[in-house]
Amino acid sequence: MGRRLNECENTFIDIQKDAKASGKYKIVVVPTILIFNGSEEVGRFQANIMMQMEATKKEVQGKIDEIIMEAF
């Protein structure tokens, strides 16, 4: 999945370098994609047992678009 998504800010966290982040965001598998609306987590996509992300960029962008549309 490419890293570019529309209408959002991206932040990448390396939990090996920032161990507190895994606890703070309850990350139990990598990769994990979290979607926040303000400070509230509103979406989560996690890797499968093979540590592969099954969510597509289209699915993640769809959740972002849904949040934007709900704001209207």
C-alpha cells in the first residue's frame, strides 16, 4: 500500500524506537494503521497472522472520506 492518502495527515511511528507508542495506541501487531478524528481513534487496520496488511489503500481512504463526509 502506498503511503499517500488524501485529505489527511500521515504520521509513521517505529515502535522499536518509540516503545511507549505501542502501549499508548494498543499496537499488538505490525503493521497497524490507526485513523484518528482529532484525538479520537475512529478506525484501525491491522496485519494478518503473516504480518501482512490486508487492507487496501482504497479501504483506508474510504474510512477517511467517511469521516470527512460526517463532518458536513
